[in-house]
Amino acid sequence: MRILKVCAVACVSAAMGIGFVFVLREGFISLENYVKKNVSVWEEGSTLKLMDVPPWVNETLKTKIYAAAAPNGDLIPDEECARLLQKNLAQTTAWLDKVTVQSTHDSIQITGRWRRPLALVKSSLNKFYVDSDLVVLDFVPIPNLHVVRVEGLPLIIKTPRPGIVWLRDDLAAAVAILAHLQRMDKILTPEKPLFYDIASIDMSNFKGRANNRFPHIVLYTNDNTEIIWGAEVGAWQKYLESTDEQKLAKLYEYYRKHGSLLGGVTGVKYINLCDPQDNIPLPIDKY
């Protein structure tokens, strides 16, 4: 009887051990299935695809777009899913304009016009971008894209919502100058853009609000060399300054001659574009 009892206990223990191992195995299989079902949509082999992505868009921004489109994982490619995705992206993502989502037999393809950040604005502890149309974009680190800081704006109490057009005259004036520089770069210096030498644009004295005798707008290079622009675009006549075309021509002629705007290279502390008496040849007729 004693031997039989020992054998019975041993059998029960063995059965419990086998059952425990089975439970662990089943649990592992279930977890494995869960992970497969919830594979990140930005992993290779997922059904969701971003099409015609510009070179400056990095993996961090792609991940943000993917997560906004499908926060719960990969998706089944069909027309209804594509329609819902398009609606969702249009409502939640400022980075893509005119979004189109189409399904194929094995994928869901997202296309649209990417909004490229042009300027960076800081608001208290927050920061955000604006593009050339003054559309607000939430901040995402993009180290491979040069974006100019806009400084000297009056205190921003409430951070604007991504996707809206932020209409304020000082920011618009800063963006107008930066947009002109980018257009000039495409025409005159596509291989080595002048824009990359510009670190910030100071709007603290916009329209002379701090001191009308001082330059209204000043740009700073990466080594803090001043580029005195003066009045906002279109207002040069009021202050007897060089025309906007002349200012651009002077700046690009200087850049062509020296190969840089940095004071450490050229040996100057500032570049004055305002003086209408400067006799510098114009490389362009219009901008």
C-alpha cells in the first residue's frame, strides 16, 4: 500500500508537470500569434507603404506617419480600409497635404504632398515648425534637414495647433525672406545652397517695434555673423533702403565671391544689405 501511494503521488506530480509545460507552451504560442498580429506597420513586409517620400524625411517622421495611420498594427489591404485611412490621415496628420490612400492586392499605399519645414519657432518649452505657407507642423527631430530658427517673436502664450495656418505678420515676414533665399538657391547655388549658412532670423525689431533707428530684420549665420536685411519684403521704399532685388543680389554676389557667409571664413563681422548706395552688380533681374 505504501508503495502504491508513492507511485500515485509520483503519477499525479508527473501529470501536473506535463500540464504545466503544456500551459507554458500554449501560452508561448498565443503570445507568438499576438506579436505577429500586431507587427509594427513600419517594419519591412507590412502592408502599409509610404510612396514618393522626399530624401529629407527620416525614419522618425515615417514612424510618426505610420503610427497615425494604423496605431494598432498592420492592416488588411482593401478599399474600405484605404478609405478610412485616408480620412484618418487627413484629420490627424499635418505633414501630408492632399493625401491619397489606395489598396492593391497586397498593400495599402499612401501618397501626398509633403510639407517641408522652413522655420523653427519656440514657444516656452514647446517648439514647432512652419512651412512656406505658414502651416504649423509638430516638432520631429530631422537632423538631415536644415531649418532656420525664427527668434524675437513676442511671447507666445498658446502653441498653435498643427495643421492650421498661423497668420501673424512678423512670422510671415520672416518666412517670406527665407522662401526667397530657397528659391534663389535653386537658381544660382543648387550645388552649395547659401541657405545652409543661415542659422536664425531675428524679428525682435520688426517694423521698428523696439527701436525704429535700428535694422528691423537681421539674419545670423552659423557662426553668428550678422546679415542686416532691414525692412520686411515690399517695405524698402518707406525706409530708403535697397530694393528687395538688390538685397538678394548683394547677398548672392557676396556669397559667390567668398564661397561662404561665415565671418570666420570671410573675416567680417556683418554684411549690410540695406545701403542703396552700394554699387554691386546684379546677377538677376528678378527673384
